[in-house]
Amino acid sequence: MVKKATKEAAKEEVLVHARISNPIFVRKTLLESAILGAEILKGYERIKNLESKKTNYRNQVKKIIKELRELIGELENEKLPKVPHINEARPVIKESFKPKEIREIKTVKFTKTHSDVLDEEIRRLQERINKL
């Protein structure tokens, strides 16, 4: 019987009401703080996106530098004829460098990003503030 009594007591819901002075002001303040939190998350997502782009560009630059070093090594290893009037000085190449192949970077567009979701939530919260 003790178990039955505790189960019935757990089923009962106890409602507690508290009076809040200026409830509209409190609600508006809470919604505004929720907007600020969403904007902070949006900024964090933007920073993460920039960091990933930065590492991607850094990797591309490293790869290009590696290819350039290989090309320079190949050029130095080839037996080029010596120019008689220049004493062991490297000639200045005036032509622009043309890479072996040009690679295109494909961009992929996502339909909805985390930033878009945050924008929608900020808009909804501002609408709720405007209704107050």
C-alpha cells in the first residue's frame, strides 16, 4: 500500500503561482537576451567558417609551394648551357610564370546553414517582442 500512495502523490501536480511585477518588461528582457545569445552563436559559426577557410587556403598554399620547389629543383638539375658573358649569376626571368594546369575550386552551396537557422530564430524572437 505504501507504493500505491507514493505513486498517487507523484501523479498529482502541484501548481505554484508567483506574482511578477512588470511581467511584460521581464518577458521582453528575456526575449532580448535570447536574441543576443542567438547572435553570439551566429558570430561563433562565422568564426568557425573563417577558420576552416583559412586552413583550406593554408593547405593550398603549402601544396603550391611544394610544387614550385619541385619545379625549381627540376630546372636546376637540367643541364642548361652556360652563357659565356655571365659569371655564375642567375638570369632574371621576365616572363610570367605559367603553372602546368589551372585548377578550379568548386563551391558547394548548402540550402540551410546553422547561421540561417539562427537568423530565423532571431526574427521570430523580435516578432514576439514587437507583439508585447
